[in-house]
Amino acid sequence: MFFDRPASGEVSILVHISIDSESEREDPTEFEELAISAGAMPVDFITGSRKQPSSTYFVGSGKLEEIQAAVLAHSAELVLFNHSLSPSQERNLEQQLECRVLDRTGLILDIFAQRARSHEGKMQVELAQLQHMSTRLKRGWTHLDRQKGGIGMRGAGEKQLELDQRMIGQRIKSINKSLKKVRGQRDQGRRSRKRAEVATVSLVGYTNAGKSSLFNQLTHAEIYAADQLFATLDSTLRRINLPNFGPAIIADTVGFISHLPHQLVEAFRATLEETVQANLLLHVVDAAHENHQDFIGDVDEVLHEIGASSVEQLMVMNKIDLMPGYEPRIQRGENGRPERVWVSAKTGAGLDLLQQAVSELLAGSIAEETVRISPSYARIRSQLYEKGLIESEEVDEDGCYLLLLRMPSQDLQRLLLEDGVELVDAEAPSELEIASAPETVELPANKLVETELESEPRENVL
């Protein structure tokens, strides 16, 4: 874009080197899936190990020759490294291999660039690409690296590197300004939902865990879902009605991955705000994957980075259709609250249990009480019907509505503060019973005891 690099194609050589000094190593199988998701055609997978990466080529001289031979043998146009390469390492490798070299971060950015559909998503991806590119400008242009001297050879007073840096800086500033407006619009939408007391549930999880498929099942939507990494980049919101709770907003978000590039986390912060501000996170896990426990840790790490680690989570163990002997169920903790729900987004098994668990967690404690609403406050009755909180209804002789409600305890307490709404005690006698009862005279407690004793036969008292 801003500098000369070899043209890249689809025929690719994959390189994975195990570094002894690295505490957390990349997964070579996942790396191959990333390459295929980007549209690459891997023809060779070169592996090796080193104690420390080489500062010049990342790999040693012997491994570099092996990669060169593979590039020539397969006429490869692209070499992908399952590591983060420094700008100088990337540049040196391209000079030696005479083809395009891309590291793990560049590969993920390329996938994001392919999958972005909305205007916001494209801006976020471009921002991440520019931030990544800004560190790789030095020595990019060779023919314009220096100012010329002599009459008629003087330029604008800037080297090409400085021009590129200024152009990138201006574009980054423009994108950040646009994303600030997007963030403001999202904040306004969240405030509106908060005023309307509509809860938000956000789907999070490792990429390709089945979040979009689960979203489509719950909302009857038709957003794009595929068995590939990063199929979803654009956040989507839909309204659903939860049993025994009422309406809620569910959000489908971008999937996470181990060592997610920092540029992407920063660029997608506007989208990830939906996760931070959610009332509940549905952490979708591919339970059939052998490394799902590691994936859970990777997702928790990203949630901590974006400031969403304090939001309550419900673990959704997905893809039980690939696990013989597993049935849909709710797994509860010691306090009886749901912690995990075992479902299959593909077949729809267990989705009723998932909705039940979500309703319980959003509601906290569910109260079932009868309230009396006077006719002049019928608007409150209409609002309760809209939210689906009324179980049954009667009208008393005064024309007041007697409504049996099932709703969160905290919402019921707020409702009782409204004018014209009062709680009906089920154990208290009705107005008809009170009218037909014999008239009694209230007496002090000690006087009442004496009267009762006097009415009894003397022998019974003794």
C-alpha cells in the first residue's frame, strides 16, 4: 500500500517453530485453519525448534535454506509464519526468499479485512492494519529513501518515510474520529435500553465455537454462520422474549483467539463495548474440541483486557451433538444458580434449558405476587402485558385489576412504589368475609385474657 513488497498469491508455505523460551506456544493445527480461512493453499508445512529466535531471520541458516528449497520446489508465492515477526525480520526474509512473508498478526488482519461487511467493521479493520503497518515503513521505499541534492532535484523537504508516516497518521486520526461517533451512537442505544429496563445478553467465546449458530437459533435470524475462523466480525443485536422474564437484547460479537493482536482489540473496542456493558455474558464453548479448556482461558484473558471480567458469565457448552452420551442439561453451582448449560446450536437441543437459565440469572430471584391496580392507572397494566409478566387477571367489585405477576423481585419492589399499585396479601380475609364477620370490641391484651378465663367453668381453670 505505502511501500514496495513482493506480490502474494494463494500457494503458501507454512512455518511453525517451537521456541523453548516461550511459555505459551501457538497451536500449529489452528495456524493451518487460519491459513485456509484466509484463502491460502498450503502446499508444505515446515516445523522446527530453537532455543531463541534469530534476530535476523527468526530461523537459523539451515532452516532458511529448507524454506527456500520448498518455495522453489512448489513455486510458492507466500510464506506464512505462525509467530510475530519484527519488521526487520519480515523484510530480511522477503529479500532472501524473494516472495511475500506474512506473520500471524498479518494473517489475522487479512482474514478480518476479507470478512468485514459493515462500514464500521471496515473502518475498524483498516485502523488495525494502519497501526500494524506504521511500524513497517522503514526502508520500504528504496528509490525515494533520501532527499536529492542539486538544482532542480530538491523535494518537499521530507523523506518518503516521513510522508508515509504523516499520511498514515492523518488517516488513523480520521478513522478514530469516525469510530468515536459510532461509539457515541452505541452509548445512546445502550442508555435507551437501560431506561426501558431491557437487559442485554452478549455472546462471547473462542472463534468458531458456534456463537452465530446459537444466535440464529435463539432469535430466528439468518446472519452468516460458517464452520470457519472469524466468520463473524460485525456486532448484531436482536430482541428476544425470555420465559418468565420478558424481553431482552442479545448481541453476537466477534470471536476471540489465542494471542489476539493488540491492534485488533483496540480497533474493535467500539464493538466490544457491547460486551463490557452487558448484564450477562454467554460464554460459548466448543465442548467437542480437545483444547476447549485452553480456549476458555484465552477468552477470559481477552475479557480481562477489555474490562469485562466482572460481568456475570454463563458457560454454554455447545456441540454436544458431536459428543456421544451427552444430553442437554443445566449444571448448577453450590448456591443453586446455573453455571453451565449443555446444548447443541446445530440441532437446537437444550435451547429451552438455556433460556430458562438465562432468565434465572437475569432475574435474580423471581417473585410471584398478586397486586391491585386502580382503573385510573390502567397504563401500568398495559406495560406489564407488553413485558409478558402477567400470569392471570381478575377484577374486584371496585373495578380494580387483581393481577398475578411473575417477575424479578427487584422489579416488583420498584413497581410497588408506583401510584395506584398495592400488594394483595393472599392470607388476608377478603372484603366480603370482613363485612359478614361479627362485630368485635378490641381490648387490651391483659383484659382479653381475664375475660376468657371468666367465661370458662371454674373447675376447668383449676
